[in-house]
Amino acid sequence: MARRRGIEVVLMPQASAPPIVFVVDDDVSVREALELLIRNEGWQAETFKSALEFLAHPRVFATCCLVLDVSLPDLNGLDLQKRVIDRADMPIIFITGYGDVPMTVQAMKAGAVEFLTKPFSADVLLSAIRSAIERSRTSLGHEANLRARRRRYASLTSRERQVLALVVSGLLNKQVGNDLGISEITVKAHRGSVMRKMEADSLADLVTMAARLRLPPGPPG
């Protein structure tokens, strides 16, 4: 267990743990039926009777999705969606006893995977959950890659970061040397070290990494 920005966080091992399907619905019979359906598919099920109860649960960084009722007693489903909008690793599937076009559009624009109106078949829900789980797995993979790039960038020296910024901006080694007041041979040495530490196979690869890290143009101050 760890903490991120004051929020309790649970880190789940991805290789062995099955995906988690969170269910938030105030109807106990719906929660029980969905829990059984989810567990029969080999997934983990965690159910909550309200949005506030769900928000009080430690955030889990694992392959997961959220099956969310629109009508809830304290905080409705659309409002809960706004609270967790930053959690791309937890796609949302809305379920509701009623629905209208504006509500559906709002949910889908905010990133919902599906908006299902009761009654719906088990196959339809399971298909939506599978899609959500795949999206979660992809998101977690991207996040893991970004964290690895950040660790590699943190391992660079100040001079290596300066060389990296100038090289990916399109300057030649000689131009980089002129800007930094160092020899071209020294630039080549730093550039080679940067490529090695960043695990970049080519300049194009290095440029892509810098873009994904959102590094500012020009050498760091």
C-alpha cells in the first residue's frame, strides 16, 4: 500500500491478479446479481451501495472497470464520473432504469465505455466489461511506460539533459556544442550516454520519448 497526493493507494500485482469490476448500485438485488455474474467470468467483484462509499475505498492501480448506476442516493453516477475523470485506468459502464439522449451524450463525452438501459442481457453487459477491461489494461501499460521513461530521464545528468533538449530540437552536434560551449566530441559522448540511459534505438525514438515526457524546448535552466 502507498499514498499518492494524500490518497491511500493499493498497488496490485498485474501478472497474477484477475481484473477487478467495481459495481456501484443502491439496489442490493442488482449488486448481488452482478457480483455473481462477474465472479462466474473469473473476475474480481467489489460492490458498493453508494458513490460516497466507493470514493472512500482506497484507489487500486490494477486492471479494472466500474459498472455504475446513474441514480444513486447521495451523489449520482454522472457526478461520480466527474470525480474520477482522471482515472483512465478505470473505464466506466453506466447502467440505468431510465435514460435520455442528453444524459447518454454527457456520459459518453466524458469517456464512458457504454450506457446500458435496464433491462439488458448478461451478454451485453459482459461484452461491455470485456471492452472496458481491455481499455484499462492498455491505459495501465501506457502509464507504466511513462513511469519508466521518467525514471530514465531522472537518471540523466544536468549536462545530458541539456544535450538531449538541443538534439531533439533538431540541432547538429556541432551546433549543440556551440550553444553549450563544449566540443563536438564531448557532445557526441553525452549524446551516446543519453541514448544508452534512455534506451533509445534511434534519434527518432529519442524525439518520441521527449515528446511523451513533454519536455520543454531548449536546454533546461
